[in-house]
Amino acid sequence: MSLRLRLIAMNFLQFFVWGSWLLTIGAYWFQTKHWSGAEFGAIFSTMGIASLFMPSIAGVIADKWINAEKLYGLLHLAGAAVLFAIPMINDPTTLFWVMLINMMCYMPTISLSITVAYAALKDDGKDVVRDYPPIRVWGTIGFIAALWTVSLLHLETSAGQFYVASGAAVLLGLYAFTLPACPPKLKRMSELSLIDTLGLTSFSLFRNRQMAIFFIFAMLLGAALQLTNAYGDTFLHDFENIDAYKGLVAVRYPAIIMSISQISETLFILAIPFFLKRFGIKTVMLISMLAWTLRFGLFAFGNPGHELWMIVLSCIVYGMAFDFFNISGSLFVEGQSDPSIRASAQGLFMLMTNGVGAVLGSSLSGIIIDRYFTHAGAKDWHGIWLTFALYALVVAVLFALLFKHKHVRANR
């Protein structure tokens, strides 16, 4: 099997595992368990809490002691066992701790998969900016495949979604041991400084003012990502309580409607090399932030009936919002960091986006929604999405003013 196909299979399964439950756990939580929004915010923040330390720790381990692809496989196998146990849990407090363990296994695998792919492509003489996006797009296809599997099997509100995720994680965990070797790159431990030993070397990137600003805004965009992941699917499910919308396709199969977002991703991922080389990271990130504003604003005015086009358009815009931030950001970090801290630098990017950003986005949104936008058990989705849109717009304006990065336009 060619290197490209091997990395495609890795990316497909990586995001199939996540897509099996990420967008539908909200429906399981609210529609089946009937637990509160504040509690849900805490559950969803587990990926953020885990990302505060696990990607960095895993990056250090991969940089110093163990092949990245082997660590990647071990983490997926451990995560599979935890996912299999989730359907047995019947109270939110226990689920919080179990989901935290699951996220401690899963979140570092995102940055590890990037590390493995970048290393393999470079060893093969490839250009990661040009060659990685067409491979990464298959991760999005895997996410779509998972959403459709869960939706068509009517598992959106069922614990069965976690069994699907667990099975995929086992398969990926075993497959990981066949991936191209990605050995540690750091020098011998006896020659490392205390900062190196503690895995803090990647934080030296903060010495560069513009990199520090970049990471801060990556954190703020990470918060926006968690908002749409947490509430998009259950937003559509809530229309089932309105007679005018009962039985409509978007209400019966909300995960399939939401999968339009991932279909859109597949197109925008392929556009990243062109935009990055032509316009640079600042313009690409600014486009992402404005796209987040549109994403939330269209949700605010859309519905599964006559305004379904707004929800569909919001999902299309999501592809630009996510890819131009997440994937372009990882490529930018790769280009700005030393090869000896490649895994640690990607872990730091994960820490800021899916760590600090996710904790803030998940926790604060749950509290705000419960306090200001929930009345007699019903959620004011119009107000919720408008608030999120305003947040994204403010972030975009501040980024345009504060981030100064000189881009050298590519000749080809």
C-alpha cells in the first residue's frame, strides 16, 4: 500500500471515532437522559480539560522516548475500552469522569496523527502544505461516514453510538502499529536541560510576540468550535417539540443535515494550499473568523421548514470556518517550530484550541445558556446563536488589529 493510502486510512479512522458521538452526544444527553445544560457544558469540557495537558505530555513522550505511531496506537486502544463502558453509566457525575478519561486518550491522538503524517511525508520528500490537505480530507470523510452510520441506524439518541466509536477505535489502534516509523528526534536525555526534560521547550514559541498573539486567538477560535459541536445537533432535535416541524427530514435526521458541514470541509481543505501560499496565515485566519460569524448568524434565523436553506448554508460555511483555522493553523505552527519539538509544538496548538479554548467555550456557554437563554425548560436558540455570532465578530475585529504577520507571496 502506498504512503498516501496508509495515511488516508489513518485519517479516515481517526475522525470516524470522533464523529460517531461528538455531534450526537448532545441529543443523547438532552433527549434521552434529560440532564441539564450546565452539566452538559461540564461533560463537553472534558475534551478541553484533557487538551490542557495530554497533547503536550504525549508530544514530549513522542519527542523523547517512544515512536509517535506506537504511542498513537496504544492511546486509541485504551480509548476504545473506555468508550465501550460509557453506555453502562447512568448519572452525569460518573459520566464526566469517564468522558474525561476517554478524552485523555483521544485528544493527544489528533496532534500525534499530524506528527506521524508530517514526518512520513517529509521523509518521502513531499511538501506538507501541498500534499497533506488532500490526505487530511479523508478524515473529514470519515467523520461524515460516522455521522451517517449513527443517524441511519437511529443511534443519535442512543448509547449505541459509543459502541460504534469503540469498534472503530480498536481497529485504528491495531492499524497504528503498521504506520511508518516516527522515532523520537530529541538528543540524549543526559544532554537535555531542565526545560527540555519537563517538556516546556515548545513554550519558547511564546517569546515571539506574533506567535503568542496567534496562540491566544487560536484559543478564542477553539471556544467557537466547541459551541457548534456541542449544540448544533440538539438545536435541530428541539424543533421536534414544535408541531409545524414534526416529521421534517431535518428533524428526523439532524446528524445527516449537520454532516453537510463535514462535506463542505472536504472542499475547503483542498483550497488551503492555494489560500495559504497566496494570502498567508493572517488572511486565512481572518476569513475563518468571519465564517464563524456567518455560521452562528445563519443558525439564529434558520429552521427546518422554509428557512432550512439558512441551516444548510450555515453548514457549508462551517467548512471554511473550521479548515481555515484548524488545519491552516497546524501547518503554520509546523513551519514556525524546530523539527526537534515538532510533536510538542502541535501539542501546544492543541492545548490552546481544544484545551483552554474548549474549556472556556463549553463551560461558559453551558452556564450562560442556562442563566439567560433557558425559560421554563425551553431554550431561546435565536438569542443563543446571535450571542455566539457577536462573539466571533468581536474576535475577528481584534485579530485584524493585533496580529501582524508579513506574508511572502508564493510565486507558484
